[in-house]
Amino acid sequence: MVRASMKLRRPFLTKLAMVAVSLAVFATGGHFIATGAINRQQTRQLEELANIALRRSEVAVDFGVATLDDVMRRGPMNCNSASLQAVRLQVYQRSAVKDIRLVTREGSVICSAYSETLEFDNEWVKRTDMLRTGDRGPMLFRVDQINGVALGVLKDIDDTNSLVAILGVSASLFDILPAELRDHGEVMVRLERGADIGRFAPAAGLDVPDLVAFSATSHRYPLHATVRVAPQALQSWNRDGYWPVMLIAVGLGLVFGLLLTRTVRQLEGPIADIDRGLARREFKPYFQPTFDLRSGEIKGCEVLARWVHADGSITPPMNFIPLAESSGRIEAITWQILGEALKVLRPRMTDDKYFKMSINITPRHLVSEGFVDRLRSEVRDGGVAARQIVLEVTEREAFADLEKAATIVEELREYGFRVAMDDVGVGHSGLSQIKRLGVNTMKIDKFFVDTIAQDGPAATIVEMLVRLAAKLKMTVIAEGIETVEQRQALLACGVEDGQGYLVSPPLPFAKFDDFLIRHAVKLDAEATVRDASRVA
Ligand code: C2E
Ligand code: CA
Ligand code: CA
């Protein structure tokens, strides 16, 4: 029992391990695929955000230039109050423009639309430090102010004077980062030489050592935009795709694992199937009655193997016995079936000391080491007398060592067992083997019974076998009797016992037990009718 349950548990654990490994591999793969895809998506999105920041800064420059063109078109700006008033209106109407100033060729301020803003400047760049954009384009420079930075856009009016628009870029950067990243990232726009002209960063500052950065560079102006984000923040941003991908991966892992266990099982092949069947005790005895040909009285039964699977389907012996024999599993199957048959038949066999149970033993098993001892202990433990057990040894296979086989048959007979030669007439070794083996019974094969009722050699051969058996002090039984005519013909040849569908096919124990009871009742009734007609 212990061995069987260990055998059962091992394949289950192996299967479980295969499914677990498959799940782990798919989940890991799923994790890397999902994370990779999310990272790529994040990179694309953040690069796009840097692009947006850049385009907004370019638009700010364009807007500054357009504003200055507008001012110039309305007449030269001078520092009188009417002119300044008109420019102030322009500034007021354009929220991105903070101030417009008239400057000298070198860049020093002559006057400003909002002269108060001059006080906010920390420093004012000289023309030589400004960046030219193209041949005739405006010049750009950083305006460092109290509490922030701004972008200066300068356009020359004539050889002596220029106009400058002060543009606030930072305000246009506020909404670029999505809300979830705003506290963990910054957006910065810089001029080519590194000076920042606009920046959005969290009020509390960004105290993270290695921010991930994404940049974009303008083709039109000497501008760079950079988006920098704390890596931890990216781990919780926009990961909606992660769990669906993991769910699919785990599902696939499960399906793959189960398929794998199936495939491995198929690769293991039919021998492993037999081993599993043994571990689950799926090999069951079926019982076919043997009977007195004249009276119909039941004299015993032959035990025939059936493989009853968990789903209730049944494999007949011809589909597994040959492989079980060649792979050395037949011995285990025989013991499993014998043990079960003894268990269920014990009450009947102790009740009826003449009831005989036949079991099929392969020649190789018969001569194998320890066979007689194991058989004796099984039968003793089963509580049945040895003389009620018949061992059917097939004549289809030749004995490798006939002398050894004969010794074992003799030993078995000394212990009281009976030995029958099965399938007599269809084997190769012929009658001399039967004689040398010294068996008790000849079991005539169905091959002869099939045609015995017709004209032909079958009846002659059977008659000859019966005579030979009598000379050797052996009994005869015929198998595969299907019709009343066959029974009559066998009786005419001198055969007394038989087995076949005429009386019953092999049955599982419950049905066999039921059959025995009903058959006895039927025979009793027939005897009563016979007696009554005799009296009459
Ligand atoms: P077998 O030992 O010659 O068994 C007789 C076979 O003939 C059985 O087939 C039985 O069901 C079948 N049979 C009996 N009466 C009739 C009948 O009237 N008509 C027909 N058509 N068939 C009948 P089964 O059970 O399929 O077994 C086939 C063979 O498998 C057996 O032939 C035997 O050689 C082998 N076998 C069965 N069980 C065992 C076993 O436990 N151990 C070994 N070693 N061989 C077994
Ligand atoms: Ca048999
Ligand atoms: Ca046979």
C-alpha cells in the first residue's frame, strides 16, 4: 500500500512541478515583456513631452518677434509717454510678453514699457553675449530676474537702436508634466550655451540624485528642452497594461504547463501507463464460470484480467498483456489480480471446497525466482486451499528450460495446486511438452471448439486429445463454447468440462456472484421438472 501511494504521489508532484515551472517562466517572461513595453511607452511619452516644451518655447520666440514687428509697424518706439502708453497696451494684450524695451546697439536699456520691471532684473546681458538666430533673425538671451528667468528677444530697428521683448516661458511649462509626475519631475528650456530661460519644478525642489532625462533640440532656434523625472515616480505611472499582460502570461503558463504534462505523459508511453494503472490498482479480475457439460453445474471459474480505468472505460487483456509480458509488468499485474480474486471469492471457496479458481500464469513467471513461495503465501493469506487453485500455463509460448518448468510443476502439485495446459492444440511445442511438464489438465483451445459441430478434422483431433489425456491421467476442459451443438459435439468426443458464452461471458465479481445464485436456482427448477416428469 505504501509503495502504491508513493508511486501515485510522485507523478502528481512531477506534474505539479512542471506546471509551477511553466507558470514561473511565463510570469517572468510576462513581467519583462510588460515592463519593457511600459518603459518604451514611457520613454516615447516623455520624449513627446520634451518636444511639446520645445515647441511652446519656439512659439514664444515667434510670438515675441511678431509682437516686436507689430510695435515697429505702428511707428518707431520712442521714450515719450504716448509711445510707451501704446506699447504698454500691446504688452497688456499679450500675456506671454512681460515687457518691451528700447535698447542701444550694445544692448543697454534706453526705456521700458513698464519701467518698474527693470528693478526686477538681476543682470542684463550685453549684445556680445546674445545668441543670433540665422542671418537676419532675432537675437536671444537670458534675462535673470528676481524669482525666475525670462527670455529676451532682440530685433534691430536701425543701426543705432533695437527693440527687446521680455517673454515668460516658465508659465507655459506648468501643465506639460502629467499631474502624477508634477511633484517628481521638472521641465526646463535652455539656450544653447546652457543658460535656462524657463523652468517648471516642484515648489519643494527635486532632491533625487539620478533623474531620468529626456531632451529635444530645436532646428529653428538655439533652444533645448529637457524633461527630468525621478525613476521611482515612473514605477507607478501609466502601468495600466502591466496586470492584463501578467494575467495573459499566467494563463498561457498554466495552459502550457498542462499541455506539457500531457505531452510528457504521451512521451513516457504505454509502459508508464501500465505502471500508473498498477499504482492505482486498476487491474481487476473478471470471472468466467467453468461448468459440467452434461449437468450444467458450475465447477469453478477462470480469472481474466481487465484494465478498468478511472473514467470507467475498460481495456481488454489482448491490448495490454503482450506489452505487460515483454516489459516485465505481467508479474505485478498477476499478483494484483490474484489478491483481489482471492479476497472476493474466499467466502464461496471456503463454503464449497470443490469450487476451483483458475488463473493465467505466463511460462516465464512460472519459472521465475520465488514464484512458488509467493503463490503459497498469497493463497494461504487469502484463506483458500491450494487444491482449489488451478494455474493455466499457455502452450502458445515454449518453455526455455522445460526441465526446470517440469520441476516447478511437480513442486506445485506436491503443495496441492493444479496446473492446466492452456490453448492446447495451437502451440508449437506439441503434445510431448504437455507430457514432459506433467500437468493435471488439458484446456482445449476455442480454435477446435469453433468447428467441432461441423464436419471436419476438429472432432477427430479433440477425440485424440481426450484419449491421450486419459492415458496421462489428465482431465480435459474445452473453452469458447458458444452453442448447444458445440456442447453436444464435445460430449460426444468425451470432453466433460467446458467454459464459454453459452453459459456466461467473463463478468465483474458482483455480476458473477449474482449469476452463480440465479444459475443454481435455475438448475434446481430444471431438476424438479425432470423429477416430476419421471414420476408421471
Ligand atoms: P485465454 O486464457 O485463452 O482465455 C479465454 C479467452 O476466451 C478469454 O478472453 C475469454 O473471454 C474468451 N472466451 C471465453 N469463452 C468464449 C466464447 O464462448 N466465445 C468467445 N468468442 N470468447 C470466449 P479474454 O478474457 O479476452 O482473454 C484473452 C487472453 O488474454 C486469455 O486467453 C489469456 O491468454 C490472456 N489473459 C487474460 N487474463 C490474463 C491474466 O490475468 N494473465 C495472463 N498472463 N494472461 C491473461
Ligand atoms: Ca486461460
Ligand atoms: Ca485460449
